[in-house]
Amino acid sequence: MSAATALMPIPGLIDPVPVRRGPDPRADGRTELVGLSKDAIRAALEAEGFEPRQAKLRSKQLWHWIYNRGVSDFSAMSDIAKAQQPRLAERFAISRPTVVEAQVSSDGTRKWLLRTHDGNDFEMVFIPDSDRGTLCVSSQVGCTLNCTFCHTGTMRLVRNLEPSEIVGQVMLARDALGEWPNPGEESASNYQSEGRLLTNIVMMGMGEPLYNFDNVRDALKIVMDGDGLGLSKRRITLSTSGVVPMMERAGDEIGVNLAVSLHSVRKEIRDEIVPLNRKYGIEQLLEACAAYPGANNARRITFEYVMLKDKNDSDADARELVRLIRKYKLPAKVNLIPFNPWPGAPYECSSGERIRAFSTIIFEAGISAPVRTPRGRDIDAACGQLKTASERKRKSA
């Protein structure tokens, strides 16, 4: 069995789904440059016969054109000799995921149905606000965690997304938002979020980022590289359902903000709605949060808490949440998320009055507990609603 088709078990007590280590090779045989590190681009050039000194120079030029200028056509790279441009185009690709469908919500939220080069579909969402613009990035095609409140959790896991496909989402969003320098415009090497539409990234799309750790880490290093896409790590948040063994590594090797899909503080309820809890329980999870490198009052851990009617929304639940945050001395805030319905969902959203009462208990304990305004519900782009249109169509057929 080749490396491209070798199977890799996804860890976890619940529904361990074998997933290919990577996608099928490109049909055209070219090497994808997006998602490669600077050193990897140089090595790829050398492997194609470029002299070491020339490969070093060309890799710097390619890096600049790809990540500072957003160029995907070698013929537009004015400082690379015209005689070499066809050679590069024959051997290398600078790609984005294919856009199958793009939707815009009545509130301005945008959702893209994207397709990989080997024919797998996934989704990406952009949420504009008055003071920021947040891109919700996927890490896997499908998901294996089976969280019962989440529509994505009802999908099968197909495969991990490659660094090129994760970075490619950010680049495609910048394409769509018109945020590359204009031809002839001086390009700053460091992306400044001020004045931009895309200012923040959350790894909260389809999939569990910590079950695709290496690819997510390598992609985010390019996104955070001052000579790359140049987005500060303070503006990037990684969300996990609680893959405890990988959390410390995420803090050490990636260093972005941490969000945890908590959703309940009672074992029997969290076992039901976040089945990973049966493997890594609440106490283990909160201990890992307390040890997360870099967490402090300036960089608080965010607990995501979806509000489910008569399931996790009582005053007693709110008080227990406060008790646990205090017990573990966590620099934390709590995002209360009204449940976003989807066809066949087994839950209802808590009432507005109940959500406000829950929030008040947490606020009065000195912990921030804002209620998230649902965005993009009319195009199924809200939290927990992502499930590709192609899969919906297959199931309905």
C-alpha cells in the first residue's frame, strides 16, 4: 500500500474512522507550492534540477509572489526570467480550493462550498463585524467526533485537509475580499489587519483541528509568518472539543488562542452531546486548560457553550461552571451560543430569558459571558450548521 493511500486511525473512543494520510496526487503531476515552507519550496526546486543558489533565490521570489501579492500565475512574476516561467508552470502549481458555490446571508455572512483537487467538498465561512472580520476555517473533510448538537458531526470523516488546503482557504478569502495589493502597488511584507476586512481566523470550521495537528500547525505557521500572510497569533483561535493529549503541544508549537467546546459541566450530559468526554473527561480537560502555555488574563481561554433547552441551561449548570473555572483558576471567558437548528436536530434552543439568566450568573461571578448573536442562519453558516451541500443532496437523493 502506498504512502498516499495508507490508512491512519483517528484516535478516540467514539467511532474511530480510518482516514487516508493525504489526498490522491494531483492529476497533472505538478507539485503544489501553497502550504510548503520556505525550505520546502527551495528543496522542491532543487529536486526539479535548479542549482542550489538559484533555488534559494527563486524560492524567496516565489514566496513573495504567493503570499505577499496573491499571484497564482507564474507569468505575472515580473522578476523571474520569462524563459523560466514555463518551466515553473510545467512542474509546479499555485492553487486555491475550487469554489463550487458561494452564498451571502442577509446579515453579510459569506459561506463557500469548496472542493479539493481530488473531489472532496468542505465549507468555509466569513463573518463581518463592525470592528473585525473573522474567517472560520475547516481542518478536515467531515468529522469523527459525533457531537450530537452539531450538523457537521453527522457527517462521515473523509480525510484530513492538507496545509495547502488550509492556507488556501485564507488566500481564497483574501481573493474574494480584494485584499491583495493592486498591480503596481507597493506590497508591505507584513500583513496589517487594520483597515482590512479579514482580521481574525478561527479554526472552528469542519473537523477537529487537533486530530490533524501537523497539517494545522504547518499551515498556521505560514499564516503567522511575518514574510508570509502575516496575521498575528493573537488574532488566531484554535477550537478543540477536548483532545487533551494534544493541547499542550498546540500551545507550545502553534501558540494561538485556545477555545474549548465545553457545552456542559455535567458528565452524563457532556458524554451525550460531546462523546469525546467519555475518553477525556471534564476534570482532565480543565487541567489541560490550566496548563495551556501562554494562557493569562490578557489571553484568556474561551469556553464555547451551546444553549440547549432543558439540557444544559439551568441555574445549577451556570453555578457549577463558575465553580469549576474558579477551582482551576482559569483565565477564561464563556461564549454562550444559542443553538442553531438543523433538519432532524434532537434539541431546541433555550429561551432568550433562560440564556440571559444563565449569562447573569456567570457575569456576577466576575467572568465574561457574552451571548453570541447567531450569524448566517439563513444559509446554514451558523455555528454547528456546517455540512456540505453536496452531502445533503446525496442523502436526500
